[in-house]
Amino acid sequence: MDKLLIRGGACLNGELRASGAKNSAVLMLAASLLANEPVRLTNVPHLRDITTMIELLGSLGVEVVIDEKMGIEIHANTIKSFRAPYDLVRTMRASFLVLGPMLAHYGQAEVSLPGGCAIGPRPVDQHLKGLAALGANIEMDEGYVKASVDGRLKGTRFIFDFSTVGGTEHVMMAATLAEGETLLENCAREPEIVDLADCLNEMGADITGAGTDTIRIRGVEALTGCDHRVISDRVETASYLIAAAATGGRVKMKGTVPVHLDAVLAKLTEAGARIETGEDWISLDMEGRRPRAVSLVTAPYPAFPTDLQAQILAMNAVSEGTATVRETIFENRFMHVHEMNRMGARISLEGNNTTAIVEGVERLKAAPVMANDLRASVSLVIAGLVAEGDTVVDRIYHIDRGYEQVEEKLKNLGADITRIHA
Ligand code: EPU
């Protein structure tokens, strides 16, 4: 298993280009199963989660052609099987979302239940309720969801019990090929949902309201191909901004969408960073100062995202003052706290592990660390950058799931970081 060796102390400085959004691209790969013609995606990041999804499509018999610039063309009408096996679904939860598109297009699908994961149990009840409301017959059999429909799904009105990104995307995709109109209420509003709706509309779907809590989908009989450019990854962009802030540095992220990060930029400003934005760039300058610790609560978009909680905690760990960070999306997303404390951070967990109280220290101390999820792993890389000595972060296959060329990008900003190939 590869590891990253980080010699702490560098002040990050420079410019980077944001990669395409993982959480948009994986969904569009699933959505391509709705089309009768080739779907072409560009600005797809080169990541393990993308490869896993392509492998899953391949196991269904779908032809996928990748060019040298990670342009991906998916020919879904070459599909031969409607069964997504446990071995692939368990490694990446988003692959469960092939269920709705296969069901809507081919009237049948059999997909393994994803099971729990490192950050919490993550049920899919809202996905299944939404598909059932569209008229799907759903049965559970030996860990698989078997879904079928006679003819087409039927448009309906469905209200989600709470905000769910995957649930909203899943039911929205399935409703594109339903007979009649579907009204989805209490929807999640994340930018990746809007990007997915844009891509589906380019395929001939009729979706309005994505990005608000009510989405209207007028079902169409068939979807065609399209040529879609994936939006930039807001979580990746912000991870580098936070890393720069933690080191007292200065960084400009290009090819990004500043408005997607309003809540995060507000927190970084509160931490003492000077933020400037243009149409497609964000710059952050800490002017060599130590950040001030910032309190926050994670919540659905447009509030502060759970996917940046671990990274901001790493910054808070070396900031001036004390802060409270409360996680409201996932039950078990503070595992990085124990690792950071092994590096000399002063973080305690309260409220049944839902709230971290961070008392900033001047500097962390290097230690061998590892994490069980993507964002926690990158937060330990940030901790390593602000630690005295050489930190080794183990199990970085988690980072490779979501950060394209992480060590090259950090090296470009002046970090002393090396990948150790096991
Ligand atoms: N939930 C249910 N039932 C459902 C669906 C969700 O109880 O049917 C719960 C989840 O367990 C969680 C909460 O609702 O506690 C919100 O989950 P949501 O469905 O919004 O999350 P997701 O679709 O599974 C996506 C991202 C995550 C990101 C969350 C929250 C993708 C592929 N994944 O997950 O990204 O943390 O939204 O914003 O889009 C990551 O990139 O590291 C990552 C984990």
C-alpha cells in the first residue's frame, strides 16, 4: 500500500488548476445508462472512484472508450447484464446509483446493497422509497435490490424525508424516462446535482429547478447522447485553500467556481485569510500569519460541507484560539481527531462524538498516521504539512479515490512530499 512522506514546515505558495468534480463525474457515468446514444464526458478527473465506476459499467457489458485527456465516451446501448455485483458496489457507494438508470431504461436492475462505510451506516431508504413512488417493484434478496417495472416508470410527487444528495440524484435520473411529470420536493441543492441535471438536459431530458428544493421532471420517451464538460471540484479546490491557510501561505486556484464555496470562503476570511475571487479563480493569502480558529456546523449546501470538516479541523489544530466544529451529516466522521491528537493536537470530542472542541497549538509533531476515509486522509496530509518532522500517512489509496495527483499538486506549491510505493 502506498504511503505519503511529508516533511512539515513549508509555507504553501503558488497556483493550481482545479480538477473536474469526482461527485459529478461518477453520477454522469451512471446517468449514461439512460441514453440510447454515446455520452461523452470531458474534464473527468483521473481517480480511482472513476476507474471503479468504469469497471462496473464494463462488467455490465457497456463499452467505454477513454482518450489520452480523460475524455470518456460511454456506449450504454451495448449493455448485456443488469446486475451490479457486491464486489464492485461495496468499494464505492455511488455505484449503487446505476440501479435507477437501468430500471428506467431497461425495466430491470439488480444491484448489491452498498452496506455500511467508514463514516457511518449510510442507508439508501430514500433512494428506494423514491423509486417505489415512481412505480418500481422492489425486492430484497440475499443482499441485492431487485427492481423491475412493467413498461415505463410513472411520474409522481415525492417528498424526501431529509436532504440527501445521492437520493435526489438517483430519483431525478430515474424520473427522466418516466411517463408524465415528477415533482421532487425537499431536494438537496448541491452544485453536483445541478451539473447532473444540466448533463441530463443535454441528453434531451426536461428538468427544471435543480439547485432549489423543488425539482420538476417532465418525462421523455428516450434520451440521446451528449457532450458534457464536468464542473470543477469544489472540495478539491477548498482543500488546497485550507492547506495554504494552515501553513500561513498563499495560493491561487484556477478553473474553479467561487460561488460554490461561499460558506467556506466566509470561514477562511474569518480565520484571517485575504480572499479574492474572479469569474473562475479564487486566491487566498494568509500573509505569513497563523490562522484564527473558526467554529462551524456542517450542513447541506449552501452551508459548510461535511466533505471539508476534517481539513478545517487540521487548520484549527494549529490556529490561534479555540473553536467548536459540529458534524451533522454523518454519524462517524471524526476518526481523524485521534490521529491528529497523536500528532500533538488538542481536540476533544463531545456530544456523543458529534462535536469537536479544538484548542489550537503552535505546531503539530510528526507521527505515523492513517485514516479510513478520503477526506480524513487528506486532513492528515494537511496536519503533516504543519508538523515538525517527517509524517508518514498510510493507506493513501483513500486519497487516490478523490484527489488527482495530490503529491504533484502539493509539490507545485512548495510542499516537501514524496510517495513511497509499497
Ligand atoms: N441518508 C439516509 N438515507 C438515504 C440517503 C442518505 O439515511 O437514503 C443519510 C446518510 O447516511 C447521511 C445523510 O443522509 O447521513 C446525507 O447523505 P447524502 O445522501 O446526502 O450523501 P451521499 O449522496 O451518500 C454525497 C457525496 C459525499 C458527501 C455527501 C454529503 C457523492 C458520490 N458522495 O454522498 O461525498 O459527503 O453527499 O454532502 O456525491 C466524499 O466525496 O468524500 C463524500 C463522502
